[in-house]
Amino acid sequence: MRQGRPGRKRAGRERVSRPGSSRRGRNGEVLNLPRGDRRPRTGGRSAGRPSSRASGTSRKHVGPRRLPLVVLAVVLVGLLLGGRAAYLSVVQFEDFQALASENVSAEDLGRRGDILGSDGRELATSIQASKIVAAPYQVENPAKAAGRISGVLGDSGPGMQEIENSLTARDGDGGLAGYSVVAEEVAPEKVLEVEDLGIAGISTEPDAVREYPHGALASQLIGYLGDYRNAFGGVEAGYNDALSSGQDVDLTLDVAVQQQLQESLDDAVSDYDAKGGVGLVMKVDSGEIVGLANSPSYDNNDFAQAPAKEQRNRILTDPYEPGSTFKAFTMAAALEEGSVSPEDSFSVPDSLKVSGVTINDSHEHATERMSPAEILQESSNVGTTKVALELGGKKLSQYIQRFGFGETTGIDLAGEAAGSVPPYSEWSGVSIGNIPFGQGISVTPLQLAAGYATLANGGFEVEPHVAEQSETSGKGGKGDRVISGETSDIVRGMLQSVVDDGSGGYAQIPGYSVAGKTGTSEKIDPETGAYDDSYITSFVGFAPADDPEYLTLIAVDEPQDSMWGEKVAAPAFQEIMSFTLSYFNVAPDRPDYEAPRLSGSPERFDEDGLPGYPDAATGDYPAPNGRKQGGGGG
């Protein structure tokens, strides 16, 4: 058990002022303290008493008979005053402790609820400990006392100088304080040793230590409880009222899935020397979050050592341009409105001018005829723009809002960003040529996952949440309908073809149908406002495709060596989705499916990491010349 970590000491914390003319009793009533009888004075002398010097008379001396009486009176007064002082010292410190206990009991000493995983495992819990407190005005030799206390606490407690500062803390009037916390989170055996020192003015009080048994597991989601019971982020902050009142909070998060998610995400970040990454596993019908990971993570037991950027739950705080993963929403809107049908065919060159701006596909190719499904399979920017032109910008803008982009999802965690979606009145001429494939807007990974849940679950919006549906959370279940069940079925089939036959092949899972979409989005330089040479690469999908149960999103920030979602993010998706389906005993819907992309198919990428596309006749994957384009490639 950790004890009295440096940096957690509350030196000089003042609960009540040092006593003056009044103090509060144990029940809070104001008690008037005697200040000693005083005779009224006039002109510096006692009234009615002539000055010996003014009268010229000599002073009267105490005779021998009166001297013993005077001495006895002085002794009695001294004893009375000394006894009174001792009484006040003891009672006052007891009152300080009583008042401190009254202030602490409801908050510091009250049991804080545990945070539990869906399997009942403790993710955050409080362990009983003690704190060492002082009444500085009673400590006779602070330096010596500090040395003795420091010797007992050792490296687990504050340093000797910090302890001495606590023992010499001052109140608001400049006098030595009546109450000061010397050390917190002290183990029981250390408490006994401090008590055995017998230092006047030093005592102990009950305390509690917040522990995170799984260390870095889901640290950004769980949050952290700091000094004075201040909650920082995650469930600790989002459910602070419930936890403070002693209620446990049961999460939808499964520890085993979370561990696998973090491992797969960390591997992707490490393999491509990336800046970081985020991952999510969610139930498509209810919005229950089964796993949520940020890489790099940190250990909440050492929260103060974690950089601020790592403490953020980036899956809901950091918007980005979604790139090609957004194409599925453009296609769904066009299908829902009847602007296109699955049987339509588009003439798709490798570039197209929109309002004087050239839109490029991610690779050069001859003009081809493509169906809507093939446009998604090939992740064609030009084909997606042509579909959007059939729909119209105004309708597309309306569906973007209906899918929930541009507003928060309502997750039961603090700090969620809304992203940025320009209203249709602010669209420029080229907006219809870049928004349809995920440029010119920003979304959080959580928003993107919630939108894909709508595509997968029959067309209903979901409200992501991390706490079990209860009176505590008020979350769960499907929301309003966004698209029809028929459109949802069609889009699911198209996204399955992306994995079976298109740019999402490395997401294939033996025995299961998988649907999803790759994404590669250029990042904007915050200083210049222009696209730079860094990317966020992603894959989001669900399984089984025909009757989806789970959705997984993987996004990797600034991978090196490759910028393609299929190469960087899809393998991590495949790993965690395979684990999730097996772990929750989801029956295979294609028992004989061997996932050809994973079982000896030709290499999908050329030596430069650029994607090839299968030849219709041979099934081989040539490596065409790639070219940089304005984002949105797969």
C-alpha cells in the first residue's frame, strides 16, 4: 500500500482559526472565554487612588504578617491560571479535532463508491489508511519533531522540511495554527509507530487511499481522484455525486476486452512508430461501450507523472477530419432519398473538377464504370462526389446533422467535443466536392463510431455510454430513426463488400462476415491552416455483417512508413474484433469462410506501402502508381 506520497501533503491547511475571545464547542455553539478581571483605568492610574508621588507621601509596605498571605495568593492564582491553560490546551485541541472530524466525516471519511467492470472486477476502489495531523501551537520543538516523524515515514512520506512546515503552519491572524495535515495515506503500521513517538500536538485521523488495481487499464475512461477529493475526468468526475455518496458505479466495460483492445492498439502504434492512437468496442444496438482505449496510456496510481495530453480521453475530446470513413454516410443519405440506387452505374475518372478545384482519387486509373458498392470498395473520392452531386448539398447537410455530427453524442463522460460541421449556408462551391468524403468537417472518433452503429443497427441513433443502464446513468437503448431499415441493409451489404472484395481486406475474420471502411485523412497544420504531410489512418467496422452485434474503431495518429487504413488500422481491428466475437460466444455466420486475404493471397501493398486493387480477371493485386491527393483515400 502506498503511504504518504510526496506532493499529496496538505501543509498548513487550516480548518478553524486559533482561539481568541471565543471558540466553538464540540456541538458548534459559541463559547465566551474569560479574559481576566480588569479594573477600569483613568489617566493611566486606578480611579480613586491618589498617586504617592503627587501627594508626596511615602508608599505603604507590606508588613511581615501580610507577606505569607500575599505569597499564598500568588501561588493559588498561578496554579489556577496554569490549570486553566492546561485545560484549554487539551480541550481546545480536542475541539479542533472534533471540528475537523465533523468537516471530514461526510467527505474524506465517508466511503467512496467503487468503479466496477461489467464482470465485477474493481477498476477503482478506496482502501482504509490514516493521516497524521498536528496542532502546531502545541508542538514544542518543530524541527526535532519533524525529524522523528520523517524517520518513521521514510521515503513513503513527505520530506522533513515539508513536515516542519506543517508543524509551524500559521493561521489567518499570523499565530500558530490549530490544525494542520502532516501526511496522508499512511499505512497502519506507520501510524502506530508515529503514535508511539508520543509527540505533543501530534495525532492521527482515519483516511482513505484511492487505488486503481489495474494500473494503466482504461485510465482515461476511469479518471482520477486527487487531493481534497477533487475528481479529474472520466467516471470519477462524471459520476462524482454517486461515488461520493457511497454508491458503486457498474460499467459496461469488460476488463478482458479492454486488455486486448489496449494491446492491439499499442502494437499498431508501436509497429508504425505512430504518435498515438485510439480504439473503441461498442454494442451496435445499445451504445454500451465494452472497451475504450487511448495510446499511450498512463497509470492513475501515478497520475501526477502523466503528461496532460495523455490524460485526455482523446476518443471524445479530439476531433479530426474523418476522411474516407465518412463516405458511407454520403452513400446512405443518397440511397435513403432515392437519389441513387444500388443498380446505378457511374462513370468514374481518376480526377474531377468542382468549382475550379481538382478532386483526385488516391491512385491513377482509367475511367471506369462503378456501381455505388464499387465506389465504396475502391474508396473513390471522385465516385463519392458524383453520388453527392446527385443528392445535392442541402440534403447532404441535413443528413450529416441527422447522423449526429456537429453535436455531442451525450456520452456520460465530461469533456466531449462536438466537432465542426459548417451549416449549409456557409458551404462554398467546392464543399460538395470535399465534404462527401470527409474533408472540411471534423468529428470525434466517438461520433464516428455512433454514426456507424446507426448504419449497422437498422437505422437508429444510439447514445454511447460507459455505465450500466440504471437510475444512475439513465442511458441505453435505441433512439430516433435516422434511416430506414432497408437503407441500413443495403449499406451493410456495401460495407461488407469493402472487406470481402475491396480496400478493407485485412479486416477479414475466418467464419464471420465483416463490414467496414478504411480511412486516411490528412492533418491540418494549426499554424498555417493548410494540409501537411501527416495523416490519421483508421478502420471502423462491425460484425457479423448480416446481424451486427459489435462495432470496433481503430485510429492511428501519424503512422510512419504507411498512411493506409487497410495496412495500419485494419489488422488491429481484425485482432480485437476476432477476440470480442469469440469471447462473447457470437456464433460464426459463415463457418466455411476462410478469409482469403489472410490465407495466402498476393501482397496487398507495393514496396512503397501503396495499395493495389485486384484484377477482375485474375484476382491479383497489381501495385499502381500512387499519388498524394486531398485526403479521403482509403
